[in-house]
Amino acid sequence: MLWLNETQAREIVQHARRDAPREACGLIAGKANIAQRIIPLPNAASDPEKRYLIDPSAYIKTLTALEKEGLSLVGFYHSHPKGDPIPSPTDIREAAYPDAVYVIAGLRGEKPALSAWRIRYGQVESVEICTGIPTETDEDITLSRAQKFAIILSAVLALLFLLLLSLSLLPPAPVIPVR
Ligand SMILES: [Zn+2]
């Protein structure tokens, strides 16, 4: 499941329309499966009307910036200016990120359509797009490994502090008189 709110969906469609007849492409950044930001990037393909290639240097720059902000890569999006939102054989062949979600905007027809996919080693699986606000349980899932580690670490440190505090508050050892 991918959480993509209506504003974000609109941003993807607007980018797709702006770049037509060329394919538009970009990144979806956020946490776990929750989109927080849509980042349009240049299509560097030599035949951008038929395929997309996210400009590699823009891609790396964006990833570095996202990391600094504590956001991660949720997935990629691109458009099919004259087609349906279904992965093409090229899309499937060139999908290099098994954990990413691939969103496709299809501009054929009166209403643009968005779809999401997971593409793993040639296997294509549809991903449900949920608009709206993620529930609390979903927020919990978004805790990254680093965050979980930080929470456990702070709990351990707090315990250690309490232990040291209680030791320091103990009365001094009784002096045993020696005859
Ligand atoms: Zn495509």
C-alpha cells in the first residue's frame, strides 16, 4: 500500500502534463510507505517521448539532501503521456529497486490515471494507493531502524542513570570498629 494524498497525486499529474509529450519523472520521498514530498527531476533519456531516465547527478544530489532531512526514498514516478498507467516492458526491465514503489501517470483518456507497482526482478505486482491521512498504526510502522535503536538506547541510558543515581544515594558503608 502507498499513502499518497490528493495534493501529491495532483503534483504528479501536473508535472506529467507540463512535460508532455515527453515523459515526466521524479522521486517520491517520505517515510516507509507514506509519501511526504514529490520531487520532479529531469528526464535524461535520449528519446524522452518513449522512455524515462532520471538524471543521475540530480538523483544523487536529491538523495543526499533527503537523507539530511531524515526522509527516505519511497519510490519513483513517471508518466505515459499517451498511454495507460501500466508498466511497459522497458519499465519492468529497467526497474532496479525492488523495495521502491513505481507510480505511473497515464494521460490517455479524459481523466489522467495514477497507478502504483512493485517491480521485483521482472515480477510486477500492483500496489494500492491510499489517499487521505495515514492512521496511527501506519505512523508506527514508519519508525526507521535508526529511530527504534535510538529509542531503545535512550531507555537503556535512562536505566543506567537511575542505577548510578541510586548507588550514589546509598548510605556509606558502615565502619566496622577493629579492636
Ligand atoms: Zn513507463
